[in-house]
Amino acid sequence: LGRLLESPERPFVAILGGAKISGKIDVIHNLITRVSHLLIGGGMSYTFLKARGVPIGNSLLEEDKIPVAANVLTVVAHHHPRKKVELLLPVDHLIAQSLEASTAETTPDVAIPEGKIGVDIGPRTVETFQSVIASARTIFWNGPMGVFENDAFARGTLAIAQAVADATDRGAFSVVGGGDSVAALKKSGLAGKISHVSTGGGASLEFMAGKDLPGIAALSKAPKPPAS
């Protein structure tokens, strides 16, 4: 994990998904000073879209985190030009009546109609994200792009897993952290194609937020063995 923050080869692409922004705020703020691209999908993307004034229907929303999302978008927009980070949100979605539905439809654009919920990133978003990941030399992925536990809504997450595996095949260094992301990797059969799979989701997020982890701090302070 240290390689991600200390000397990542660029372009450095971070992919964040999962249900909520809560727990990832520090990670986002730390990453936007380090990465070339930040791709945001999953349930947390709807709070960002709402902060931009995009209709999100009945999709998951953290109302109290809208100001936080708006602040992140402002910081990115006014970032130092020499350290410019591109933050990409979904441009289309798979939507359904409920999380238990067996089918989904694709939105023609970024808006989600009333009465529908976003359940996965749409095909145009998948293409955009795949293209960015293909150019990466360093990749960090935490959190699925949709409700991947339901096969009808798993396509976006599995496509991202494949894109990360393909980039790794071409020489990129990739780290996937977090229980849901690891479960998605196992579902896709691609776990063996990733440089490093971290099952400690909370720990990997704390590290990516720039917080010292006791185990790593102890290792870094341990005396070096004498030269033989």
C-alpha cells in the first residue's frame, strides 16, 4: 500500500464506489492531491450528482453529505493547474424499480427519473471509466459500481474489475481494497490478476486517508538489521 502514496507511477487512477461517502471523506481529500483521475461510482455517486443539481429519483442519498460532496467538487474545480485531478462521475445509469428487481433499464443521460433508483453505472460510463483505467500505471479501487450482489446489476462492477485486471496485465500496479470490491473480484474470477488484494477494507481506507496504521508505523520504525 505504501507504494500508492509514496511514489506512485503516473497516471495514478483511483476508483471509489460503494454505498456511502461516509467513511471515505478523508480518503477523497487525500487522493485528490495525489491522483491523476478519480472515478466515482456506486451509491455514493448519487450524493455527488445531487450536489451538482442532477435529478437522482429515489436513489440512495446522504442528505447531510451534500455540502461535503459540493466542497470536494469545488476543490477539484479550483485545483492547482500543475496538479490537476480529473474527477469523473457517471454520465448514465442502470435504473430499476427496486433493489430486488430482476431487470434494469439504461437512462439516456445522467438524470434518474422519479420513482426509479440507480443500481449500476450505465454503458457510456463503463466505456469512459475503462478508457481512463487503460491509461493508468497505478490503480487503487475500493467499492463496487452498483448493487453487484444482484446479477442484473453487476455488469458495471464486473467491467471495472476486468479493466483493472487488463491494465495490470499491461504492467500497471493495482491495489484493490475492501470486502465488497474483493467479493466482486472473486465473482469475476480475476482476483489473481491484481497486484495486491487487501481484504482489510477499513484499514486500507485509513491508510489511503493518510492515517498511520499501528502495524505499518511499527514496521517503518523498526531498526534495520545490521549489514552482514
